Amino acid sequence: MSHALVIGAGPAGLMAAEALARAGLSVMVAEAKPSAGRKFLMAGKSGLNLTKDAPFETFLSAYGTRAGVLRPMLEAFGPGDVWAWAEGLGQTVFTGSSGRVFPHAMKASPLLRAWLGRLDGLGVAIRTRWRWTGGATFDTPEGRRVLAPDVTVLACGGASWARLGSDGAWADSLPAETLAPFRPANMGFHVDWSAHMARHFGQPVKNVVLRAGPVQQRGEFVVSARGIEGGGVYAVSGAMRDGAALVLDLLPDFGEADIRARLAARRPKESLANTLRKRLKLDPVKQALLMEFARPLPDDLAPALKALPVRHGGPRPMDEAISTAGGLRFEALDRGLMLRDRPGWFAAGEMLDWEAPTGGYLLTGCLASGRWAGEHAAAWVSGRN
């Protein structure tokens, strides 16, 4: 029997291990942390968004410049397959109003327990506290171990949330020319707020359109002591990171002419705050943002309300980002995700150079690439025998 090694016990690594085991290989997963799927479990604390229920081409477009290279992987294991996979593990799912798909349990732990149980039934062995040091060598609780697998799949994660295992340290074990620099993705941005904003920290800013370069997103975000964060910001964070200015449409359901007409109806003794609240339904946190970024206020407020420029100090530190861009370049891999300069070594998941917004795209991409790498790794071994 051929022996396969998977390095990393996140979603991509576990999916690769399952594909290898189903192909008849003896599989061992080496994980640096004390348990499997730690970042997966953390993601599940906010509801575990598994995937997105959307037309395939719409779904694929979320992967931007990497849509072409990821297409065959997502065609082979896309949103519908993720749905079926979760239900096959006993976790019924539902689609929310935005098309996001969640397990009814709204957390990751039941799904992970069922998945690990199935892998155990397939004979997959998981070794924890095994830190990869290059080649097939590991630092383990029992000392240094050197393995001799027939095939290896790397699924080491990105470079954010180091305490959960994604520290990017694996990059030191690969040639520099095969790597693109790590950059934060799906992250918040630092804002040096004026004192008057403190009362709004922790407040959501709802029903706005965020625009950064060619990207726009209708949604919401949160004002925090550190700056701005949340789903709406994450959706445009890549463009912001790359230099595009952020502007907010605070009143997406009103045109400028309508705004001017409503403001013109202001009574002589009515304060501006009351006018904005009563006639435009502008809540206190939106009014605070207007004062923060548009003072001194112009006579015509409509343009500022429809395109409020947000000054910020750049992305929050990379380790705070939900995910990262950069990593192992696709040019260093063949179509089956095998490293061109290391026959028998495959790679998958967030350690590859791709990014996607939150909303189920990240997890689906990791699962799809893990399955793809595992199946092609098994086929490579079969072709050698």
C-alpha cells in the first residue's frame, strides 16, 4: 500500500486526506497545533458560513484574477457539493436571505467531529504537535522524525491568525521564487478617530454602499476603537489595500435631488441633526461619520452624503486579517497542484496565492482545492505503480 502524508489539518488538508484515503492510500496528517481544524472552529463561532447559493459564474467571479485557475476545482466541487458534503456528515444546512449557506447548528464543532470520525473510519491517522521543518522532517513531542511518504500534500494555511496555526512559517521551507509576498485580505482598517466618535464604538453602520475603485458592496460595517471592520469593509478591502480610496454612500435609497428637496424642507429653527434624522432617517452613527469626514460641512450636503470620503491609516496588522493573499504561486504548480520542482509534492488551500471575500467563498475554495490536490496526488502515485 502506498503511503501519503498531508501537512496541515485544516479544511484543505482534511479534504485532501479524505480523497487520498478513498483512493486506497494509507494516510497520515501532521498538524503543528494540539488539535485539528482550529481556525475552522474559530470561523464557526460567528455562524460557519459554508458557501454561497449563487449561479456558478457569479460565484466564480468572486475569486477575481484567480477565477480561471480555480474554475476546474470549483466545477468539480462547488457550492452544491459543499451543501451535500455537510449534509452527508449529518449537518443539515439552510440558505440565509443573502444567499449564504449555514449549518442549522450554526457552529463548526458538530461538523468537524463528524468529519474526523469519518476520516478515522477510513484509516486516516492524525498526528498533532508535529511541526514541519522542511522535506519530510518534523519536530514532534517524541523528538525529530523523518518520514518517507510516496506522496505529500501541503495544506499549511496562510499567514494570519498565527495562534491558530496559520503563521506562514512554512514559506521558509520553499524556494523564494515560488512565493508571492503575503498581504492581508478581508481585514479592517485603522482610523485615527476624533474624540466625538468614541460614543459610537461598537456600533454597526447599516444599509450603506461602500466603494473602492471598481469594487462596491451594499451592506454594513462596524465602527470600532481601532477603525472600521466587518463584512462591508472586507468586501472592498482588497481594492483599498491596493490603493483605492474608500467612499460611502450613506443614503443608497435616495438620489441627490431627493436629498436636496428633503433638506430644503428644513424648518427655520430645526437643528441640522434633527433635519438629518427626521427627513433623511440618518441615524446618529451615520451623522457622526458625516461630521468626521465632511467638516467643514458644505452648503450642499447631497454629494457628501452620497460619496463620503473615508480617511484611514491603512490595513490593520496581517495577523488580524481573516485571510491572506500571496503564498505559493500557481505558476510554480502544474494543473493538478503539484510543485513543478518537487515531483510528488502537492499543495492546497489558503497557502496558495489566491484570495476571495467572506461569504462562503474562502471555505469553498479551500475544500475544492484540497479535494483536487488529494485526487491528483492519488492519481500520480497510481501512475507510478
